[in-house]
Amino acid sequence: MGVVALGFLVTLEIAARRYTGQPGPITNQVQEVLFAPKPGPLYGGLALMMVALTWRQRFIAAGIAIGIDVVFVLVRWAADVKTADGHFFGNGALWVMLGYGVIAVTRRTGPERILLLKAVGLGLLLVAGRKTGDTWLLITAKTRSAVLDPYVATADHALGNPSWLAGRILKATGPVGTHLLDVVYAQLAVAAIVVALYQLRNVTVERRFPRHHLVRTFLVIGLLGPAIYMIFPVVGPVFAYGPGASGTGGVQWAVANLWPDTPLPINIPHPVSYDDLTPRNCMPSLHTAWATAIFIHSRKGPRILRFAGAFWLVATLSATLGFGYHYGVDLVAGVVFALTIEAALRSIERGWDRFGVQLVAYGATVFAALLLSYRYLPVEMARHPWAFGPLLILALASVIYGYVRTTRLWEPKSAPVRQPEPQPELV
């Protein structure tokens, strides 16, 4: 597994340099040993690594990471070093993870070494997954000059153009609703780490890592999703039909400035050119897929965790539509995508059976049918919304039902306790 992951990273490094002229995930990760990184992913990886440590070791590791960062910040401040995006710290978390990797090899033996190496690998894998995703998105922008937004926007009529409706609702709520959804949308990884830490809370030498947990689903979604972006490049309504965001798109590339006030007219769609900076990261909605995975994995937690998982799913769906980052049909595809991947990963861990094969095959078939219908039947979907809208919801509901039904069959059955038979009294 490690060899496959390394080979994938090397391939992506070569592809990034060839198609974008920029360094890939391996180079970016090595640079963060000294250069200022984004602190969130690194400290998230450190938190995951610390599940294999004792509480005393966790406090020491966190203290060392913060101390190293203080030194880096002071040096950068004294040298008046300007950093990209205003990031000044985060190196300490990476140094501590690498240090524990060295400790595992040199100071640990047997099961303790294996456990610590797995923990370090999990933390670094989370960071590498973020780097891999960023590289994927850059490749989509550089290699897919034409986008298919007119097809998806036309197909979205079947659902009543929910992004246009959500955009107007969010605008009406003012800065409060916008700020709340922005925090939820931006901090999705934090919610995932909280759920993952709960799942991994009992990891020890005696109790190894659980066979399946949220981090694995998160990483697979993030690795496979951008491959779909290469096949179905879409930038989203705020870019294709609005003013753009973050200065990467803008009205100069938009097909028309219609979002969110004016619904899109039904026309024969065609591919349109777009800039080489905006990621083609809409189909499917990976934020929806990740939020769905968080919801699924939070179901077996305490009530507050279940509530948080449900809140994050609803808020993420609202944000993706309200900010104009996704069309409604993106969200449908994102849920199907997440459930299919989750079913496949669970089947791999527990062993494939007839139910698992059927569920994964059905989910993959529905997902492919959705993409084909968005590409080749958008006008028919827009002209007959009362037929295609319910069909989309029915297809989504069927995958959800299949997943719930199959996973319930996989749950261990508790046998009733056999009561001892009453003994006859001796007279």
C-alpha cells in the first residue's frame, strides 16, 4: 500500500511539473520543513498522530511543536520575511511528526514500533492528501481550458435551479448567515478530524487502529474526485454565471452575469472557455461527499457528535449552493459518490460479499448515469423538470436506501441470552 501511494505521489509530481510548471506534492511537502506552511493541515495531522501516544507524550509533543513554531516566527519576524497568504507557523507540527518517525525506527521495537509508525504515517498521509488535492486542482485548471457549466446549469432546471434560490436566500440573511456558512464551509476538515479523533480515541498497543475510519474515506474521496474533474470540468455558477470569487474568475470569463438574481434561460448548451487559474472542481461536489462521510461516521458517536455531524451536512449543502460554488445536480452526484466509496472501503475491510458487490456496482452505475444524463440530456431535463426532477431524487434515494439496508445487514447480530431451564425441586 505504501509503495502504491509513493508511486502515485511521484507520478503526480511529474505531471504537475509537466502540465503546470509548478512543483508537485512531494516538493511542496519537503519545502514546508523550513518555509511557512498552512498550519491547519499540519496540526490536524499531528493530532491524528498523537492518538498513539500517552497523555504525557501528547502534551510534550504539542509543547515541542509550539516551541519550534515560536522560534520560526521570531526568526521570520526578525529577518522581516514575507510569507505567502500570511502564514507564519506550522513547521513545528511537521518537525514533531518526522521526529516521532525517527523515534519509532530507532527507539521502539515490535508492536510499539508498528503502532507509532502507523500513527505517523496517518498524520503525514493527511497532509500529503491535502497537497495532492491542491496539485490535482491546479492540473485541472491548466489542462481543461473548456468547461461544461452550460450543460450542468441547464440540467439543474430539473431541480428548480437550487443554487440561484439559495444564493438569493443567503443574500437576504445578511452578513450573519454568510459568515456562519463561510466558517462551516472552510472548516470542514476540522469537523472531520474531530470525528476521526473520536473513532481513534482507544488506539493502544493492545487495541490497534480500527479496521475502517473516517480518514480513509476522506483521503479516497479527495484522491478520486479530481479524476472526475478531468473528465467533467465545471467551475460553478458564481464563476460561470456570476462575478466570480477570490479574483480568479470574474465577469470577463463568465458566460453571463446572471447568478443569483436571474434564472438561466434554457438554450442548447456548449462548452465554453475559461481561465487557467480557477479549479474545475464542481462535478461531483467533494464538499458534499466529505460532509456526507462525516455524517455517516458520526452516527455511532454520542448525541452531541451525531448532532454536529447532521448540522455540518446541512450547513455544507447550504453553503455550497448559497455561495454559488455548486449546482444542485453536483450535490446529488456528490452524495452518490460518497456512499459508493464508503461501501467499497467497508467491503474491502470486511471481505466482499454479494451485498457489497451489488451496492458498489449499483452506486457506480447510478453515478455514471448521472454524469451521462447531465452531459447528453440537459435540454430534455430542463424542459421536463416534473419528470427528471423526481427521477434524480429517486435515484439518490435508492442509493441511500441500498446503503442503509446493506450496512444494517453487515451489523453484528446479538444473539439472545439463553435462560437456564428451571430445575425440578427435590422433595
